[in-house]
Amino acid sequence: MKNFLAIVLARKGSQGIKNKNLLKIKGKHLFFWPINAALKSKYVKKVVLSTDSKKIAKLGKRYGADVPFLRPKKYSRNTSSSFEAINHCIKFLKKRKEYYDNFILLEPTSPLTTFNDVNNAIKKYLQSKSAKAMVSVAQAISTNPVFLCKLGHNDLIKPYKRKKFLFKRRQGIEKVYFFDGSLYISDVKYYLKKKSFNHFKTKAIIMPKIKSYEIDDIYDYKIIKHLKNKIRTL
């Protein structure tokens, strides 16, 4: 069962919040939480922390992750994609003759993801006969396109992608979802081929609203820190 590779990406640079990955919740750095969730999963064989920071690498090892390399600068820029970092990690392990059929990506910006979430997602992914990937989503309610508008001249509101305003009760709107960032799973070969988790063989796992918070700015951090401190199951 333990045949999944877990990858945690935690570079030293960040745009929204300076040194974001070194922020702490309950005395632990943000990257501790995905590492801990992966280590506790019954499906994960190895947890690799990919970072360009010696400090984060040292701390990651203390938290139990394997840090077999420092990520090259060319894969650690603000403009670098997750695919570049993941591809580098998988190829590095292949050179060491370490092969995995599937992997899960967990990010420090989603510290509310627990090992139970990881186990549940992997179980559903393995049960699917057609899926080559799985991503977590959450229902978009207040941000449903029905409730959106755009601004015209002098900030006068206009319907968003419609000719007239449409008002509906929340119970009557079509359900739409957003990628909440809690976790990403994929067949290794298919991911390297598509260079993405999102394609027509991607299965969704719906996360509750409370799990959908991501740390993009200081307000997100304060909200998640509060939730983590107040709710024991998170």
C-alpha cells in the first residue's frame, strides 16, 4: 500500500508575504504541516521536501522529510512553475533508481490538510478505474459567477458575462467549484506527459469550506492560524 511519493514544495522566496514558508502555526513552520500529514499517511512511502533554502532544508530534515537536494535556482524563481520543481524532483530520484507510480503534492500554504484528508483522497483515487489524477476542490458559493459583476465607466456595475442582471437564491444556483489547493495526486508518467494535474482524466475530491483556506496574504495566515489553534481536528 505504501507506494506513493509525497512532494512538498517550499522555496525561500515569496511575493505575497516575506519568508512565508518560515511562518509558524502552533510553534511549527508552515511546511511542517504537509510533511507531517504525509508521514502519517498509510499510503505514503517517502516524503521529499524540495527547497532552495539551506535553512528550510535543515528544518525539514528535523521534521522527518527527506531532503536529498537543494532545488536549483532556475526552478525556484517567482516565475518558475510547480511542474519544473516536481519534474526536477522525480528525475533526481530516478537517477538514484527510485521509482514511483503515483505521487501527491502537498503545499505549505494549505496547512489545514491532515493525514486523514490524504488517506481519504488517495483511497478514492485508487478506487477510480479511469482517473489519472485527482485535485481537491471546494464549492464556490459567494463567488459563484451568478453573484459576480464587472465595472464600467465611473464604476457603474455591469452583468458579468450576461446581457442583464440575474438574481437567484443560493439554493437555486448551479454548483461550481474552485481549486482549493489542499492536495494534488497524479500518476507519475501521465503528469510528466501532460505537465499538469488538470485534464479530462482528473477526478475531483470535494473539500469542506473550512479546508479551502490557503495562505496567500497575511489575512489568510491570521485566519488559518486562528482555526488551527481553536479546532483540535485541524
